[in-house]
Amino acid sequence: MIEKLAFSLGRNDELPNIELAQQLCKENNAEGIKEIVDGLKIKDKRIANDCIKVLYEIGEKNPALIAEYADVFINLLNSSNNRLVWGSMTALASIAELVPEAIHERIALLLQALENGSVITVDNCVSVLAGLCKANEKYKEELFPVLLEHLKTCRPKETAQHAERIAVCVDKDNRDSFIEVIDKRMEYLPKSQINRLQKLKKALGNLG
């Protein structure tokens, strides 16, 4: 499978990696996916970067195919290669609801990434934590307050996007506290952000 990666083909675009992900999904090719996972260890960053792209594209299409590699993705959060870090967090976001226990075992790394990660890493970390909350009531009790605190302090231009990511784990029990944070933040946001948050509030009103 490595020979089908963009770098191996002498390409500078991502299309070969996207097409390979589509092929692996269509074939349910577990052996091929493992070969791509093994490719993450290759020292040439260009190959490793292509591999993580293939894997999170698979996660978007059929997360069950990469769910067994949660530990691999979590370990890469310590990588010096930022592409592997945010790519792994993207993959974790797609499988959080499928393997919440495996991810929660390493929750300290995720919380560290939420505090110190790059923009894309943090974006997807919010989705991972929201997925854990949605999957497990105990995790929701632990982590939803963390998400609310993040929403109170994240950059204004990220507020609506992060609220939308968190909304997947909002229910009738925690909706009021979530909306309270949104309302306070809207006082200081531009109209485009306010419109997105108003739309989100309206959708949450249908929870009953």
C-alpha cells in the first residue's frame, strides 16, 4: 500500500491518499490498513504524513476500520511531527464513541493537548472529549465541565465551532449550563459567530 501513497507516486497533492482511503474502505482491507499504520513508523516524514492522512480519511468514512489503533494514535500525540499529532487527534475524534474506554485510559494526554496543542489539534481534541461524554455517562460527569471551561476561555473566533463540536454530547440535563456559557460569550462576539450560536441554541431547544 505504501507504493500507492502520494509521495511514492511523486505527487504533491493529497488525491492519491484520499483515493487509497476510499479503496481500503470499499474493500474492508484490514491487512492494507495495518500496512498503512506500520508506515507511520517510517523515518521519512513525507511517507508518515501520507499514512496519517489515509488513516483519518478512513476514520471519516468508516471509523470501525481504524478503531483498534486508538493506542497508536494516542502515542503519536507525543510526536515531534505536528502533522502526525493533529492527524492522530483527527483520527481519534472519529473513533471516540466506538472505543471510549481505550481513549479515556490516556485522558491525561488529551487534556494536555487541549491546553497546549496547535489549533487543529485542539479543535479535534474538543471533538474527542465530546465523543467520550456522549459514549459514557461517567465520562460526561468528568469531562463536560472541562469542555464548558474551555468554551468560556477559547479564542472568540473559535467559540461557535467549538460549541458545535461540544453540542453532540449536550442533552436535557446539561443543556442549561451549556447555553449559559454560550449566552455570556455572545456578548463579546461578532455577528457571524452570534448567528451560528443562535442557530445552535434553537436546535438544542428541540431536546425537550
